[in-house]
Amino acid sequence: MKVKILIADDHTLVREGIKALLKEVPEIEIVGEARDGDEVINTLRELKPDILLLDISMPKVENLSFCNKIKLVSENTNIII
């Protein structure tokens, strides 16, 4: 079973770089991307990934309390900031 990952960063180059690195790992499946806090929440509701790779300083992400919102939407998603 693959680990499902959502990548959240407002910089396209960063998201592309992370995707390029993670695609080399057969046990990982990148299920989506988000560019701001609203997209993070909407995508989490839909995809319920195992891991969220989160850039904490991006649009519509207030501060670390954003993690509480994430857990309300997708309680089993682990967050890596």
C-alpha cells in the first residue's frame, strides 16, 4: 500500500521539486497539490491523504493554529511543516 501525500506550497517551483524527488520513491503516491490555505482544506476534504507536506507561510494560512483546522477536516492526516 502506498503512502498518499498532499503537497501544499505557494511556490510552483518548490512543489515541482518536491514532486520530482518523491516520484522516485515507489511507496509514495502524490495525490494532490495546494497553493493556499483554502485549497489545502478543500483538497483534504476530498482526498484524505496520509501526509500533508505544508508550507506554513503561504496565503490563507494564518499560523500554526491552521493545523487545528486541518485535523478537524482530516483527523488521520499527519502534518509535516
